[in-house]
Amino acid sequence: MIKRIVSTLLALVAVLSLAGCGYNSMQQQEEEVFAAWGNLEAALQRRADLIPNLVQTVKGAAAHEKDTLQAVVEARAKATQTRISPDMLGDKQALARFQAAQGGLSSALSRLMVVVERYPQIKANQNFLGLQHQLEGTENRIAVARKRYNDAVKAFNFSIRKFPNSLTNSVVLHLERKEFYQADPAARNAPEVDFGASS
């Protein structure tokens, strides 16, 4: 009888200590990082899906801008081929490669929009205007998804470092910190617009 009471009390203490050690909350926060990453990837994929139609619309009116159009197509291909799985979110180099590919696509799109400024017939094209509007909305979604991902990473990284979670993590879970999605360094420089160029 006494053994049963003691073992019941020990089991109760063990359960209560697990509740306060962060075992479940750290795993929940890691899942939130993975979900935020999935949402960011979905927004990036939406942008990639819009690009072929955008390129075709511009190509019809500005076929001689072949180099700019080709740069967008190549950047899209590289961005869609560079993948990162949730278990690689702690790998700084893998995330840097992914971000570089996405940054290359953003840069190529910026150059394309600068080129479009020289062609009033493209800017007046309803198809182009619709695609441009969708692209702007998608860029906003990407910015929001990137912020939410970084917020989830911040909460998770702090969670695995604070006590007593850090003890539980080092002994039981072995969860690794996740990397933040950094802003593209090239995004700090606005694309140059040359209004002196004649078409």
C-alpha cells in the first residue's frame, strides 16, 4: 500500500515537473516555426507562379528587352530549384543560399519593372496592370510571412535557451536554434531609373 502511494506520488511529481520544464512548449514552438516557414514558402511560390505570365505580357510589347526578360526567367528557375526543408532551418549556409536565390529573383523583377517604365503601352495594358497588382499584393504577403517566420524563430530560440527549458532541451530534446530570414542586402539599394533613355 505504501509502495503504491509512493510510486503514485513520484509519478505525479514527474508529470508536474515535465509540465514546468518546457518539454511540450518547445516542441509546439518549433512546429510554429515550421508552419511559418511553410506560409513563407507558399507566398514565394505564388510570386514564382505569376512570373511566366508577367514575362509573356512584357515580351509581347518589348521583345527587344530580351536580356532583362531572360534574367527574370533564369532567376525564377534558380529560385524555384533552390529548396530548403524545415529540418534545414538551423543551417545558416543552406538558408543563405535560399535567400540569395530569392533575392536574385526580387532584383531581376525590380529591373524588369524599371524597364517597363519606358513602355507606356505595357503600363496601359490591362493584363499587365492586373499581374502587376497581383505581384504587389504577393510581395506584401511575402513581407508579412517573413516577419511572422522571424517572430516564430525569435520565440523558439529564446525558449530553448531559457531555464529550465535549456536543461530539458540539452538532456531530452536536443532541438537546435533556427536561423532568421535576413533581408536581401541588394534590397537596400533602389534600382536606378534612367529617364533620359529614349525608346
